[in-house]
Amino acid sequence: MLLLNREDIKNSFSMKNAIEAVKEAFVLYTQNKSVVPLRTNIQVPKHNGTLLFMPAYVESMDTASLKIVNIYPDNLKKQLPTAPAQVMLINTENGIVEAILDGTYVTQLRTGAATGVALEYLANPDAKIGCVIGTGGQAATQLEAMLSVRKLEKVKIYDLSQERLIAFVEQMKEQLKDYGVEIIPATSSDDAVEGADIIVTVTPSTRPVFDGTKVKAGCTVSCVGSYQHHMQEMDPAILPRASKIYFDSMEAVLDESGDILIPLAKGIITKEDFTGEIGNVILGNLVGRESHDEIIVFKTVGIGTQDLTTARAIVGKAKEMSIGTKWE
């Protein structure tokens, strides 16, 4: 069995690799070529935590996976990961666990890559200004994915914690300097979204983190953070303004995400307003952006197929490069 930690993965696998792996995941999922039970969700209110268990199986790859990811927002105060996780990759020819990977980083990669895929197909090609709201554990890969698919000139970052915001901006300036983009702290949420061609929200907020009436025409919005019924980082005002609303998995979003369930319950939108899954855009079965001025929304909660294809691709690269620790 191969053990791969964060550094092993970083040394063998790029965001562009992750985006290609997640494209494959979305296509497999939409074609019903993967088995993805809805994830098991166990609440731990005593510690403001959530335990998530996400299995997946792809017959054509003879591969299954199980991700254990635990969401603990208060870990920020303890300087611990807010989403500690492991991914097990299983060879379904014999049932043997082939690899165990740092699931925190796999999750960061594949979640960022989901936004990257959506922006590749839905964002205006000439997008110049980006916005990221939230600076937690998922934010860095969201930003890198954005920069991997569009040549942006400036990205504005916003977080409720000024200290965390400044530290994140400085870290990203150094980490992503090769992209040649100006990364700056925003003074407010309104400042962050003003003029933005791309907006990514990645928070566990229970109330909207931006004003949907201030989003410019032509913007593409990817809402990533809210993954439970009571969470709502997306301003529902953006939904009636959007010409198209896409999901990673319509079933998973309608099972979990307050960003969509709350506006549905209030009658702000109906299911007839949904365009469909991003996998069908990749396959050419659904149209993507049709005009420069369309506002397009993408909502993702994550599906196990993403973990499977990403972990499988990482293991393949690591073996090619003889990276990782073998556990006999």
C-alpha cells in the first residue's frame, strides 16, 4: 500500500492535473457510470463538528474510494485543518486498499478543481477581475484554480477576520507569484464583488456573504462553502438575475445545500430555473455561456467521484515518479 502525504502530492500533482481529473469525474457521474451514495453526515454539536463519509465506485476503472472528511470550523483557532481527512483508494479486482492519501489536500485540490472546471466552461474568456470571499483551508486552491483557467489581472480577497485576510493575501502573493496577478485585500464584501468577472465564495456562513444586487452583468459565481441545509453564503438575490444555474450534482445539492434549498422553500426560484449539471456541459449536451452579459451561477457540494478520480490520478503520477511511502 502506498502512503501519500501533502508534500508527496504537491511534488507530483498540479492544479491543472486536478482540473482534468475532476472533468472526468463530472462526466462519469452525469453518465451514471459511477456509484455515489449520498454521503453519510454525522453532526458533533458538542465540538461544532461534522463527520462526513463519502464512498464511490467506478466499474470501468476497477476502483473504489472512501473519503473520511471531518468539518471543524473552530480548528482555525487551534491552528489545525478545518477539514481533516483521509482518502482510501481500493482496487476492486481484489478488494485491497491500494493507497491512503492526505484527504485534506485531496479535498482542497478537487474542490478547487470543481470551480476551475466550471469557470473554464462558463466564465467569460476575457475575464480580468476575480473575487474570493473566505480565506479558510479551501481558499488557496479555489484561487489557484481560478488563475489556472483565466488570465486575470487582479483578484480581490475578503474575510471577516482582518488578521487572517492580510496573512492569506501575503501567502498567496508568494505562493502564486508565477501567475503574474495582483492579489489585494478588499475592505468589505461590497468592495470585493464590485467589478468582479468571477466570484468564488468558500465559507461556512449561515447568511449571505455578498450582495447579489451588486454583482455585475457577465459575472460567473461559484458558491463552494455551504454544504448543509442551514448554511447560506449565496445571496438568493443573485438567482433570479442568473440566466443559468448549474450544479456538480443536482441530487446532492438538493439533498444538502441551503444555498438552493432555502430560496426554493421561499419561492424565490423553482426547479424549472435549474439548467443542469456541469457534466452535461462538458459532454456538449447542455449549452454553456451564450452571451457576454449573462450572469451564471455554479453550486457545488462535492461528490465522491471527484475524490476517486483525483486520488487515482495522484497515485498514478506518484508511482511514475517513485514518490510516497510503501507500507508493506
